[in-house]
Amino acid sequence: MFGFIKKALKKTVENIEENVEKKKKEATKEEIEELLIEADVEYDLIEKILASLPAKVNRVSLKNELLFLFSTPQLPKINAKPFVELIIGVNGAGKTTTIAKLAYLYKQRGESVILGAGDTFRAAAIEQLTRWAQRLEIPIVATKQGHDPSAVAYDTIAKAKAKEFDHAIIDTAGRLHTQSNLAEELKKIVRVCNKAMEGAPHRKLLVLDGTQGSSSINQAKVFNEMVGVDGIIVTKLDGTAKGGSLLSISHELKLPILYVGTGEGVEDLAEFNPNEYVDTILDAIFE
Ligand SMILES: Nc1nc2c(ncn2[C@@H]2O[C@H](COP(=O)(O)OP(=O)(O)OP(=O)(O)O)[C@@H](O)[C@H]2O)c(=O)[nH]1
Ligand SMILES: [Mg+2]
């Protein structure tokens, strides 16, 4: 999937390039500061990065500094069938679309997938995921609006076990009447998943809207406190110049970024590769 991150960072890179007269071998600290501000890296982190750099910065020294920010531990490999993923995040972040993209990816690999329409708060959410399931020709467990989402999660896992599916991906609501309602609901879904299958959900994946840049970090902390997050997916990177925020997100949350969304289609999901990401940003300023 090489090149997908490049596509996702197009706007971020163009924005940086507009402020760079000529690509260079060495940059000053001020130039690096400018670059990182333009890309929406949090200022506290920029100061930290600058403090550890020499007066004249070359590509290699900056690359090492930036790559270091992604040195979060890798997620342990879990051999579970079904492998259950719970997708959480605020409304509009891109959860439902990301579920379709993940399902497509697994299906391409020849693995079987079932979806659970666990966002029962809005009828439109159930319909949206059902349409994706039809398009992708994969089964879905869905109930009526207002029904208990943890029952949907339970039924999805039970069906996945009975029919020996490789993956079960469960959608959740991004907003309820209050935040404490949402927290209670998510906790209950997690408990019930574990009842349906010990160890499930195997991954709680938080979807963050990339167009919000570094300002999504606080939101991520709230979800992490609610249920504990295993990994991050950043969507809509294609539509923003704030692609540098991934540095802040990784550094602040100490959670792995697993995928990035690069568009609205099912194929528009790239496995996140820190090396390719950092190189793409550095290409905007260095030769
Ligand atoms: N350009 C672009 N658009 C995206 C991406 N991911 C999602 N979107 C769009 O963002 C909008 C919201 O996506 P949804 O998947 O409905 O978001 P959600 O988190 O499920 O929202 P709720 O169900 O309201 O909580 C849709 O119009 C998607 O097409 C992406 O990577 N790039
Ligand atoms: Mg949704």
C-alpha cells in the first residue's frame, strides 16, 4: 500500500511547500518550527523537538526525532476467531465508513466478516451500515432504533461464533443524550462482548477526525478513560492540511495509530507506516 500515505498527506505537504522557497540540505530551527506549526503539531511538542535539535538541522537528525514519537509498543497479536473489533469515537468522526473499509480489507484478504449495527441511537446509522453490508455482500446483525446496543453486540458475536466468521466489527453511537450515558453504554457493550466471548472485544479502536488535527487529543483521552483504547484510526487526512497532528496524537496518547483514512471510498484506508509518514513530511522541506 506504499504511496497511500503520500496521497493522504497531499494537502499537508502542499501547505508546507508553499512556505518553503527552495528545498534544502539543512534547515534552521526557525524553519523547522514553522514547518511543524503549519502542519498542526502541538506547540508543547514542537518545543520539545526543537530543544533536542542542533542549530542546523539535517534530514536524518529530524527524521530520528520524529520517528521516536511513534515508538509506542506494538499491539500483541491475538489469535481469536472471531476477532472482535469495537469501533468507537464521536459522531461524524468516520466510524461507520471506517468499518466498511476494514470489512472490505479483510474480505480482500479472503477472510470472512460480519458487522454489528451497534449505533442504535439513530435509525440512519443502522441504515447506513446496512447499505454498506449490502454493497460489500457481507452479513450484518441489526435491530430497530432504540434497542439495546449491547444486545446487538452479543448477537453479532454469537452469530460469528456459530458460523465461524474470522472477524466481527461492531459499530457504536458517537453521541447520546449525555456523556455519562455514552460512557455507561460503551462500558456495558464491552462487558457484554466479553460475556458473548471471553476476551472480546479484542480491539477497541478509536476513530478520530483528522480534520480536527491536534484538537482531537482531548476527546481521545475521554474515550480512553471510559473504556480503554487499544489503537487509533485517523480519518479524512485527505481533506486537511493538519496531517502533522499525528505526531502529537501518537506522542500524547502513547497509542499506536493503525490506519489512516484517505478518502470516502471503501479502498481509501491505508495501514499507517511511521517511516513513510515522516519521509513524506520531510520531503516537503528537504532535498
Ligand atoms: N474525505 C474523507 N471523508 C471521510 C473519510 N472517512 C469518513 N468520511 C466521511 O465522513 C462522514 C462521516 O462519516 P461516518 O462514517 O458516517 O461517521 P460516523 O463516525 O459513523 O458518524 P455517526 O454515525 O454520526 O456517529 C461521511 O460523509 C464519510 O463519507 C475519509 O477518510 N476521507
Ligand atoms: Mg456512524
